[in-house]
Amino acid sequence: MRYSRIYFTGFMGSGKSTLGRIVANTLGWDYFDIDTETEKSEGISIKEIFALRGEEGFRKTETEMLRHLSQTDKAIIALGGGTLLRDENIHIVKSTGYLIYLKVSTAIIYERLSHKTNRPLLLDENGLLISREEAMKRIENLFSEREPGYLRADRIFEQNRIPVGIFADNLIKFIKKVIH
């Protein structure tokens, strides 16, 4: 089967956006990040959507954006870390494209996220960075909740310590086989 849409899934910090841009650019395809597109469409940040509508309201908005993006041909689409929590979203993705899980260990996720001060997962209620132990506990809990959705992928790519250039080359070679 020839695919004209490739979806990337994985936990925050797994490289969905970075690799999505590289792959799309190499293929001459469009690139979309579902969170960024949702923010553009709604005119407010994901954090504000959560505050105004709660998680369920955000997930409904996310599904609408996914449905919209799933109609775009020749597109690499980076899903949000929790997009696959809804069975409806899994159905949309699996029926309209090829799903790749970018798997990274929770320790590496922590390393990558700890350099970013805008990740609510690593902040306390006052906006201050939490301890490494508390952060790892949060990451592991959220990861275990979300991984069943990730494991529905058509292909899993583990990337833990592979340099991004080499990993991107391997990913592109594989995707070229899937789309031709």
C-alpha cells in the first residue's frame, strides 16, 4: 500500500517535531504539528485551551484538528503526546496514513525536557522546577498511560542515543519505501 500521510507519535521530547520537519523537507512534503496547528486555529495556547475547556475540551479540539489534517496529502503530521489516548483518533490515523512511534526512554525524555523551562510537566504549581525524582515519577506515570496508544503504531523506531542525523537518515530511507 502506498501512503501519502505519515504520522509521528511518541512522548513529548521524543523528537516528533524535529524529525518531522527534517523528513518533510527531505521528501518535499508539508509538515504539520497538531499542537501548533491547534494553537493557530484557536488563537490561544494549548495551556490556555486546557485552562478554559479542561482536558476533555482540549481533546475534542485536537480531534477536530486531526480530522482536518488527515485530509492533507503528502504530509508528515506530528501528533501530540496524548493524541492517541482517544480510540477515535487512533482510528483516524490508522485509516488515513502510516503511524510511526518514535520511542525514547523516560531517562532521555527527562534529559531533553529538563533543558526546557516551558514544560508544565516539570513545574510545580508556582511555576518552579520540580526535583528530578518528582519529574521522573510524573514522566513515568504519564508515559505508562500513553504508551498503549503509541504501541498501536505500524512501526516503532527506538532512537535513544543515535545521533539525530543518522536517525533521520534511517527514518527517511524507511519512509521512502512506505510511500512508494
